[in-house]
Amino acid sequence: MQQTYLSSYCYCSRYMNALVEGLVQLGLTEYEARAYVAVVSVGEGGISDISQQSGIPRSRVYDIMERLAAKGFVEVGAMKPLRYRAVDPDQVTNQIRAEFSRTADTVQSSLQDLKGKTDKMPTPLWFIMGERRIDLEIEDFISSAQAPLGMLVLVNSFLLKNAAAITEKSKTTRIDIVVASEPEGFRRLLGKARLLRMPDLRTTSLDWLVGIGFPSSEWEKTVKIELLVISGSNSMLVYREEEARRAIRVEGSIIGLFVRTCVDGVVQGAKPLDSQ
């Protein structure tokens, strides 16, 4: 019996803590969150009830409940001593959601206004981190390309993730895709894009792409190139360094033109799937 009671207590404690943490992430202070969770759990209560349920010092409860009442999260009974009851959680969460949405819209509009008033500085090299951010940048690079696209693919998952964007772009733009491993698996999956077999990179300036000629032994140990996309003088390199995926985006510079020249050499040396 005692073990069952302790297990139930621990579960309730973790559950309450999770609710409090969630409300704090939505903008409440810790005491406000604890007080609201407490009054929801008791249904209706006075200062002592809420203090006991929440663990908030009794001397602080009145001020906290006044703040929650001002936010529209609790109702105050017209009696002495004061009693409180929670506004329905659905109404409260919908109110928070609406306030977040309004705030996000206002911030977005203000930031766009601020961005429009600043002059763009010509920065040719951008470092990108975070799996989701990199995926979005690749999709944007493909979709917004104004010139023919060239892709050197050493990790096939990038083709799977971007198959829809490649297919759509191939309707209006030439796309050459050099695949290092099993390009046959992508037949008829990438629209009008031209699939090519990776040539022997020992004869090109990009032999380090497949790890057979890294500029330094230290780089070989820590860096693995996974994808290179080019369009005109713009390019994007995705690589893995010490288990973290990173990317570099180059926008219109001598660096971009150099990468373009190197990749063009690889594409010219590559063979279409149907050729021997």
C-alpha cells in the first residue's frame, strides 16, 4: 500500500511539474503557473488552499492571484475571506495562443520594416548550422535558382528530402545531378533532372570530396563532404564535422565562380546512367 501511494505521489508531482514548466514556456512566471495549476486541481479555494497545493508562501499568494485575475485566468469570489476558481483551461490556453499569435505578427511586421530600412551588406560567405535550418536553405537554394543547377551528391538522403523541389524546378530549369552511390535508385523520381554517375575524382581538383585526397590529414579525420549545389556564381556546400552537420552558402563572388569551375569539370566528366 505504501509503495503504491509513493508511486502515485511521484507521478502526480512529475505531472504537476510538467504542467508548470509548460505554462512558464507560454509566458507565465513560475509562481503564476504553480498557482494556476493549483487552483485548477482544487476547483475552488482560498489563500490557504492554494498555498498548500502550490507550495507558494502564503504571504505571496494574494499578489499572485491578483495578477492571474488581471490576466483573466481566475475568477475572484465576492466574499470574505477571498476565494478563487480557475477559468476553464480551454479558454485560458486559447487566450494565450491568440496573444502569442498577435505578438508574433507584430514582431514580424516590425522586423520586416526594420529590414527594409537597412542597406544589404555584400557578404559572400554564410555559415549555416542546425539540421532543420540546413534543410530549409537547400530547398530555398533549389527553388530560387535563376541559372541551371548542378548537384554533387555523396549522401543520397538529400535527394529523397528534396525530390519534390527538384522535380518542380526541373520543369523550367536544367538540373544535372552527379550521384556518387547507386544513382539508378532515383530514375523517374526527379522529374526532368539529368542523373549522372560520379566520375573518377582522382583526375579532378575535387578528389577530396570522396576522401581520397584531403588537403590535410586532420581534415580527413574530422570532415566529410555530403552535398554540393551550384547555380551560376552561387553555391552551397553541406558537410559533417565531428558528427555535426554544417553548411556554407556562397553568394556571387570569386569564390562562387571558382567552385562553379571545379564542379563543371566534374559534371563534364560524369556519364549519364544510360551510357556505358
